Amino acid sequence: MKRALLVAGIAACLLGSAAPVQAADKYRGYAELAAHEVEGKDYRLVQRFSRGTKVAHIAIHGGAIEAPTTQLADYVAQAGNHTFYSFEGIKPAGNSGLHLTSTHFDEPKGVKLVARSSYTISWHGASGADATTYVGGRDTALIRTVTAELRAAGFTVANSVPEEIGGDSSRNIVNRNLRHKGVQLELSKGQREQFFKDGRLARSWIENPANRTAAFYRYTAAVNRALASTLARSGLTR
């Protein structure tokens, strides 16, 4: 059985359609991470509150952990006048070691910010050369709307989401808001590369807005349209 799974996984990789795979975290939670890493040197926390909004965009694997999730969450939050949070890896190398799985992510400021929101979008980077988005979480209505808007804008959204990135656990930070349900966007590397000139995802490159492509703005606009229509149905403006 194990051999069959291994062969299937190798075959999928050769075809370029392997499902995203998550490696084990180096740290079990934020307290352990903070005991070994230095805030301001190895990582930083960024948050921006927008008064009156019910929406929060978060990038808990931001900076150089899963590029360019910080830039996507930041821009779409600004465009929609929503709240924004990012946990960013800023080390010269080895930022993957700062990854805390969504169900274990317990950085206090991020947890508090999400707990105040009604609608939460969590931005992530997945593996895969094909340009694809996996839309997971527990907010099934918003998942359908986001999926429809992304497809209408010309982006590929997977018909199913691998269990390991499904985002449907009640312990996942995206589902720890006021409604106990959020949306987790997992963007393949191939999709993220389309957002920047030459497909480069180096930190110095993605931090310069001049390197963004039209796809970056079409994608973020589609997500905000989904949120706007959902909020309107709920009788809210933002």
C-alpha cells in the first residue's frame, strides 16, 4: 500500500499535478518560536485596523515564508478598506522554519484580530507548477462566491481541496472569528508566479509594486467583489 502511494505520488509529480504537501513544523506554537527566534530580526508582526469593517485578511505565513501572501493580503485589504494582519519571515534564509500550521497558529495579536472579525480570508502559498487556487475553509457560502468570481476573472480553481490544506478544522485560525467560519485561499506556486514580472518571487522583487502584473490586480479585485456581494447580502457595507 505504501509503495503504491509512493509510486502514485511520484507519477503525479512528474505530471505536474501533485497535490500540495505540508512539511512538519519546526515549532509547536508561537511561544516556542518566540523563544528561539528574534522579533524584528527573524520575523515581524504587521497589523492594520480599518474602523467599522467586519472583514480581516491575514497572511500567517507571510514575508519569505510563503511569498507573496503578505502582498496579496495587504493590497486586497487596502482596496476593500478591511483589516490586515501578517506574520512575516524576514530572515536571509531558512524562513520555512518559521511556518506554524494554521491549526497551531496562536500568535496572540493575530488570534485577537481574527476573533473580532466576522469574515476572514487567510492567504497561503501551495506547491504546484500549474496555476491553481484551492479554496477551503468552513464558510461554504463565501467559498462558492469567491470560486465563482475567480473563475469569472479567468483563474483556475480546483474542484476539490486536498485534506491537508482544506482549512475546515475548527482549530484553524481562519475559523476562529465571530462566525466560526472563514475562507482559506491556497495559491499554487505557478499561480503566484503569474502575479510578478518574470515569475520571480524573491522578497526584494515582490516588495516592489512596480513588478506586479495585471493578473495580481485582477485576482485581488475578484476576491473583493466576492466579499462585497456577500456583505451586501448580509446588509453590511464592508
